[in-house]
Amino acid sequence: MREFLFELQSIYSQIAENQIGRLEPGLTEDEVVSSYKKIADTFSSLRLRTEIVIKDYLFPMLENVTAITDEDEEALYETAQKISSYESRADPGLALMIYQGLLEWARNKQCDAKIIKYLYWCGITLYFFSRDEQQRILGYFEEGASYADRYHTFDDPDTRKYIHRCIGNTSMSYYFMDETQKAIEVDESAFSFWNGLMFSGKDPDFPWLNYFLTCLTHRHSVLTRKVHSDPDAESKDVLKKILETAIMINKLYHKNCESFQVFGGTRYDYILWEAQFLNGLISFDMLRDNVEKKKAEFRDDDFSPDAMYVKHDLNIYLIFFAATMRKLRGKRDEVVASVSTETIDYFSKIPKSVNPREVAAQLVSSAKHLSTVFESAEQLDFVLKMTTFRHIPTYAHSIIVSRIAFCLTRFLIRQNPRCFVGFMGITRVKQVEERAEDLCRFAETSGLCHDIGKIAYITNPYIHARILTDEEFKLIKHHPDDGKTMMMREDGVLQNEGYVDVISGHHKHFDDSSGYPHDFNIGYSKHRIMIDIVAVADSIAAATDDIVRTYATPKTLNDVCMEIISEAGSRYSPVVADALKSSEMENELSSILENERGKAYYTAYLHAWS
């Protein structure tokens, strides 16, 4: 059995060498297309081998965990480590399945040490895989933390280490779920737990301080979260508590950072500066000056955690304060203009090798914070640049969807203008021709941004090389909702409502009987016609892609059009499907697919290196 697991590791190593997006700069259009086709061919052959190993050997093993031997368990764990998002940032979906199987195996053998270990790995892998599953993530960490009262009964430091990790992540999970009081309760118990262990002399080489500082930082985050919602209105008692916590964190870090090898000094310095600023001990100018000095310590091409924090997160915080605090309104435009540009420039240069889920989390945070200071068009431009531009195949697909949506819209304006009445404030057929340019521009932009919510998932190259698990398919179905989240402002205001409806509804069936997300009712949308147009454009672009979509055999344009026409009234709009019956429309679409697909990949490639 182990030979099949090692075969799986070997396949994944080969796929890693051919990851989507790993092209050198300076290629021609033909070279870009040729390179992607070679990558796709490699994926196709490796996919067949992967499916055999997974379906015939791995899945049956995980379904019959009682028969797993200790040797099998060791090989399974090694395999999961090599493909987990936490270790190699590769395939968290498959790694999670393996960890879940190992957890069940440990429960059957009543091996508490292994249970704690696999509870942690299930929780942390699920966290990187799908942060929407917050309750499940918490369940894993909370159960692992429940072993803390038996801490001294475990002889091996490895088990004790995982208890620590589960405690810290339990607090973090409550914090992200807005369960503030429960997060504080976990922190309070952890304070005494860790404080006692630091001086117990057990495991002297283990960095207790990492977890102690994490606990304190969670407490600080809980306290400041309320302040960030209304910086001008918080009571002096809360601000004082924030300052006291920040001083404790800062002292602990700087006193022990060398002996305990604790990282993250940038974060701990800022925590103190922010607390001093909120308490009126330093001015905003001094806060900003401190940040600038800290940024100067890192090169522009440094993407270490500390560098990313100071060049990205701290810029966002400066924009936030300048835009939300009444006493800083005079500095708002100056700070926003300089810092937002710097942030976008740095963000756009983050290498593809940096954990995509972490980048996506930062992107959503940036989009929501910056939306409070951007105009609607600026917000849309930011989200487009920071998402689709980061993944060449998805951006290329979006360009083709954009071109097809443009052609369909232009055709319908000529042949069936009545379908646009009620859209974009149009009340009469006569207005359709007058607004033709606006309608076509809306269709183009809708096509470009329809898949922005996929950024956290499609950057995993392995989903191109094998059939998705049920859990992964369920996860990818979140991308319309994630795209909507990126277009929301921090204060909950929805900008670009028309584009958001297209993002939300392009996978919903015309008759609302199927598709996703379930809570989006396509019939109530004022932007229904554009959702219908982009849905058809998306299907045509995806089904005919013969460059990188290795999970399905490409179809001819005629076959796709016939399928769409046959499903008119159920899955697709009859109005848009009728347009596909026109030989004029078919010729235009054929020209796009034959002449512009390669150009789309090349355009996406150039953007990725710009």
C-alpha cells in the first residue's frame, strides 16, 4: 500500500513542476499559448495516473480505516504533509481528506496523542482550505484544547505542542466568528495555563512565548475591533486597557525575542504605536512617521511575513484612520492618495509562490477597507487588478467571456432591443440605441469581473489535474458569494450593484430551479438580462477552451450553442439562446474563439508580469 502513496507523492511533485502560471517573462504570444498547452498536456497525462491511485487505492484505504496498519498511518501522514496547504501550499482538499481519515483511525485505536495531533491538522488544513467552515474549524481546535487538563500526563513534547496550538487556534476561531466573550474566556484561561508552564521547567527548549504572545495579541485584537468600528466614540477605559495590553505584548516580545526566537516584531511594534495614538500619547503624524521608518527597513522585493505586514497591513490601517476619524479629515485625501497607490503597487508584485489563500485573505481585507475611501469605479478597478490579474488562465477566460458578452449585447441591441427595457434606467425601446455604448461597456466589465470570487481556490494548480472531491466542488460554489464580499464596503454598503448581481447570479439557472448560490433569486434582479448574457458567454468560453481546461474535452462552438438552445427556458434565457441561432452571431463568436483566445492568454500573461 505504501508504494501507491509514494506514487501519489511522485505525481504531485511532477505537477508542482508544471504549475499553471509559472512562465518566464519575455515570451511571445505563440510561446505563451504553446507553453500553456504543454502544461495542459502534462496535467492530462498525470491526471489519469492520479485518479487511478486516488480512486483505486487511497479512497478505499480511507473508507476502511480500521484496517490501516501503523506503517500505513505513517505513510499517510507523510503524504498529507507533503501536499497540505500549510506545509507545501499544494492540495489542501486532498490533504484534509487524509487527515480526517487519520483522525478516525486514531479514534478507533483510542490513541489520544494521535487524536490531538490530527485534530490540529484537520483544523489548520480546513482553515487554509475554506475559512467559511468556521464552526467545523472551531470544533477540531476546541476538542484538541480540551486535553489541556491532562497536559502533564503526555510524555512526548510533540503532543504537548499540539495542545498549545489547539488552545491558541480555539481563541482565534472564536475571534473570527465574532464570539468576542468566548474568545476572551479562552484567553483568560490560556494566560494562567501558559504562564504556569513557562516557569515549570518542562520542555525548556520549547518556545512557550510564541503561544503566550499569540494569546495576548488575540486579546488586543478583540479590544481594538470595537474601536475600529467607531474610533471617535470609544470610552477611555477601553482605550486604557488596549494600551496596557499593548505595553505587555511589546515588553514581552522585546525582552525575550532572541532567546525564544519569536518573529513578528513589526506587528508588536505597531500594536504599541496604535495604542499610544488612540490614547493621545502620540500624534497621527508620529504614527505615520514610525510606520514609514519601519517600511524603510524592508526592500521593495521583500515578501516575508514582516515585510508584507508593514508594507500592506500598516498602509491599510493608516488609510483607515485617516478616512474614519473626524479629527483626521483634513489629512484624508493626502494619506489616501499616497498610501493606497503604494499598497496596490506592492500587492500587485507579490510572487505567485506566496500562499494564495493568504494573499486572497489580504485582498478581501484590502478591498473592504479601501472601499470606504474609493469611488465605485475605483473600487471595481482595484478588485479586478488584484484578483483576475493574479491567475493567468482565469483572467484569460474572463477576457473571452467579456468579448462574447459584448458581442451578444451588441447583437441583441440591434435585433431585440426590448429585452433591455427596465435595465440601467431604460424605460423605452428608443432609449436602447441611445444607451448602446453604456450597455456594451457594462457587458464587457461584467464579463471581466464575473469570476473574481475564485481567487482563493483556482490558484491551487492541482484542481486542474484531477476530479474535484465533493468538498472541493462545494467550496468552489462559494465563489459568487466571495466575489460579492469583495465588492462590499467595510460598513456594509454595496457598491456596483449591477456587477455584483452578475457575479452572484451567473451560475443560477434561468428558471431559478437550480444552480447556485441558493439564496440568490435571479427573478428579482433588476440586472437580469446581463446575468443571462454573461451566463451564456461563460458557458461558451469554458466549454470551448482547448488550452488549459484539462478536466473536460473541449467542445465545438456548434455543439455548445445547440446545448444552450436545447436548454432555453430552463438553464438559459430564451432571448439570449435565440441569438445563437443567427449565422451572423455564430460567425462573430467563431472569430472570437479562433482569433482572440491566444491573445487573451497573452494579455493576461503580460498583465501578470507588468
